[in-house]
Amino acid sequence: MASNYWDSTQARFWTFRKPQLADMWRRLDERNQGLVDRYPLPERRLLNIYFQRQLINLGKKFNTRQQILATAQIYVRRFYTKVEIRKTNPYLVLATALYLASKMEEGPQHIRLVVAEASRLWPEHALSEIKLGEMEFHLISTLNSHLILHHPYRSLNDIAPALQLTGEEHAVAHNVVNDSYNTDLPLLYPPHVIAVTAMFLAVVLRSPAQVVQMHTPMLSADALRGAMGSLGGGRPASPAKLAKMVDWLAESKVDMGAVVDCTQELISLYDLWENYSEKACKEGIGRFMKGEKLDR
């Protein structure tokens, strides 16, 4: 494993510029235009939210650690930059990603147990040990065997004491990092930039306790904008805490342009999240899966 993110396969092969990533999505759509037109799906970030929740539900069966879930999400995101989703069984991809991530993050689960729990969770989608085993090889191949990941959680834990984050602020920042996996940010920016953004939002938000208790907080865009606007008035965050963070950022080498962009992406996500419908995502996936079966 590359102990330094900058030497890792993640930095060298799986971190893109925005135009580059957008072009990848566009070319993938163009190569599969017939399927894209025939089976419209909700916006990509809404599907990501749906996938995250499905992984959480499956992971609960094994008391899966958050980092394993995050690794599985990244595997899914990377896979679908190369493979058209409408040509796959997403539930098989999710189960396989979690199975593989569990092995890579030193929390392995037996394939039989993963298949059994996934089949109980998604009984309408036939999963088997043979299919999951085949999908594992396909997933590894598609990802070019680049399976070791660096996550923002380590940077969050390393930097939080220097910024004197409270337990509540640390928990909010952790949840913001969780939510970042529903965006393109893990494919665009280094983990430490996402961690700094999450801490910045946690300090500015000064979120109520009920937000901390949510696994994936659906903070409204209005709440975020209002909290950020409070820097100039309204309900201000702690002046001392903000001053300390500003001083730390000024002395650090963190790309503030990237932090601003990450902040905007997260605000956009929370705005979009208000339109999330699990039913719409499930039905959209169901249509192309049934269509593919009928076509065969």
C-alpha cells in the first residue's frame, strides 16, 4: 500500500479533472445511447444515495465498519465510470463491492453469508455464489486491480484536534464525509481536501444534535446557506473557533479553491437530496432489469 496518497493508484489513475470526468460520462452515454433513451434513470447523485442506503442496509447484517462501506461505494462509482449501469444487475454489483471491500479493509465475510443476506434483502434479484464470484473477477479487472483506497476519515481524525473540534462538530464532519461519497468529489479531489471541507461545514453549521444522530444527514440547502451566511450576521458560529480555522487554513497548503468547490458540490447535493425518492430509483432500475430479461 502506498502510505502517501500522492504515490497511490488513487491519485495517479482515479483522480480526475471535472471536464475529464464529465467527458467520461458523456462518452459512456453516447456508446449506449439506445439503452439510455429507452430506460431513463434519476440523476446520478440520487442513484448514489439509493446505492449508499442499500449498502448500509446490507452492511448492517455484518456490523460493517464505515470505511468498508465507503470503499464499496468507491468501487461502485469507479466501476460505473467504465460500464453502463443498464447492462448490469446493480444489486449484484453492490453485494460484490461490499464483499470485496470487506476483504480489502480487513473485515472479510464468507461469500455464502454475503449471498444469503443479499438475497434476503433483494429477493427479487437472483444472486448466487457463482454469480458473485464471477462478478468479483469482473470488478477487479474493470478497476485494473487498483483496490487500495485513501479516505478522508484519517485526515479528519488527524486534523480535528488541531482545530479543537468538539465531539459534536467531529461527528457532523464525519457525516458530511459520508455524504460526500454520493457526489463526484472522491473522483475529483484528494481525501484531505474533502476532510477539511467537512470540518469547515461542521464548524460553520453548528448543527443541532438530531443531525449528529442521523447516519446520513439530509441537511437542507437553505440550512447550509443560512449557516454559511451567518458568518456575516444572524446565528454566528464561535468567533474563536472560526478564527482558529481561518488561521490554520492560511498556514496550511490546502487548496482553498478546491475547498470552495467541494463546499458548493455538497450544498448542491443537499439541495438535490430534497427530491430524493427511493421508489423512483428502485423502479428505474427495475425497468431496465426487466427489459434486459425480456430482450434476451
